[in-house]
Amino acid sequence: MHDYLSTYQFISGTSHSQDNIDGYAQFDWNITDQLNIVGSVRYDYFSASSQKALTQRLAVVYKFPWMTFRANYASGFRAPTLKEMYMHFDMGNMGNLFRGNPDLKPEKSNNFNVAIERTNRIRNSGFLDGRYNFTLMGYCNVFDKRITTIDGGMSEGMESALYWNEDGITVWGVDVGLGHIWDCGLMLKLNYSWMKETGNVYYSDFYQPRSHSLTWRLGYDHRFSRHYALDAALSGRYLGKPQSGRMDVDQGYTIWKLMLQHHLWRCIHLNTAIDNLFNFKPKSYYYCSPLTTGTSFCIGLSVDLD
């Protein structure tokens, strides 16, 4: 593939191009009805950075009567993009300059994860009757020369961000997911993530990872009559304190959202929403702060004509 890019984010009047060559092969083997193995290899070449790599993947799935077990290994390779190498953009005269780095090295990684999954139905238990699922996954990603942005200091009279390679980064994490759909119309989804970065991590204004995060959604849908049905959802997210320990950015916070959809006569749909239900406001606005100034309301109406 030939990639040509001319953009306002480059120095005026310049353009850049590169040729990409990719090859891929995969083998999928169902050894038994319970055991499946997938192996693959991939070759990549990028002319702009004169980089090439051969990466591999091996995945194993075993289906127990009461759960599914998955294990996966994959090596990774990502060459710097043309924008990461040659960007020179002042954010529309907003006083911040993004600078590319032609000396970027490709990002390489070794990624490991294991997971268990269970999906089943509850019957003859009264209120709990319905379908549920549970997922637990742990992972470890080891990076070599991860591509990120760092504080580039003053450049052309503006604060700048420079694309850079981080060496020796390891990311550990655990994800837990739980969902239940009741026969009566209720629905609950919970997802929790724990993540920790170790090594030579650079925490810039553009990147503030947080160890703990949680999302949730409680829903209900029901048709009350031939002429009226309701879909309701209460959702939200929680983000814990930043791993950097910085106190000038938001610490742990939650944002909630309430949505109601009213369906009238099967052709009229009235949608209402309250975003940021409890009126959270960042104490300061920065590159990765939530994009909110407080509670907002919206209402919409649609009519089906067919």
C-alpha cells in the first residue's frame, strides 16, 4: 500500500508518503469440540522509517461444562505514523504546538492475557430469572519504545508536546465484567478495571492513567400498553486518582447520566436525557479532563413515517 499524506498539520506546503508491505498467515485448529488453537504470523514493512518486523500470535480456548477458558500471547509492532513523525501543528493558534519526531523508533510489545467466561440462565428462581454473564481477565503488556508525547518545552513562543519513545514499560491489569438481564425487563451491567504501569513511565499533561475505573448501566424496558412503552437507563463511570500522584488534576470522580425514551403509538419517540446528573465540575481543565461544565439537559422527538 502506498500512503500519501498532505495536511494542514504539517509545515505549510509539505507532504510525506510511505510504502507499506504486509503479509499474514493463520492456522485455526479445532482439536476437539472443547479445545481450539489459533496461531498466526504477520510481516510488516514501512518505508518511511525503514522498519520491518515479524510478529506472532498464539491463542488457546478450552470450553469446560461450566465456563470457557482463554489464554493468548501476541507480539506487537507499530511503526510511527506520518503524523507522529512530521506533525507541526499549533492547534489553530491556541498556544500549544504539537511536534513530530522523525527519529521515532517503532513500538514493540509482548502481550499476555488469560480469561475465564461464564454465561448461563437462571430459571425457576422468581425475581432472579434471566440470563447472566461473568468475565474475569488478567493481562500483562511489555513495551519496548512505546510511542507517547512528552513536554517539549517552549518552541516558537508556545508550549509544545513532542512525540517520543518510552523505554521499559510494563502494563499490568485486571478486568471484571458482570451482566444480568432479567425476564421482567431489568438489565444491569458492571465493568471494573485495575491497571498499573511500571518502568520508565512519563506522565505528561496529555496522559494521566488511573489505576481504578468502573462503569455501570442499569436499564429497564417495558411495554405498558399498545400505545406506550418505556426504555430507561441510568449509567455512569468512576475514575480513581491518577497514578502520577499529581494534585493539580482531578482526583477520583464520578459522572452519571439518565436517559428516558418514551415510545407512543409505535411511531412517536420522545427522548430525554440528563448528562452529568450530579453536576460534577473539574477543578481545572487540562488535556485529559472530562469535557463538561456541569449538568446538561436535552430532549428530542422523532416520528416514523413508514
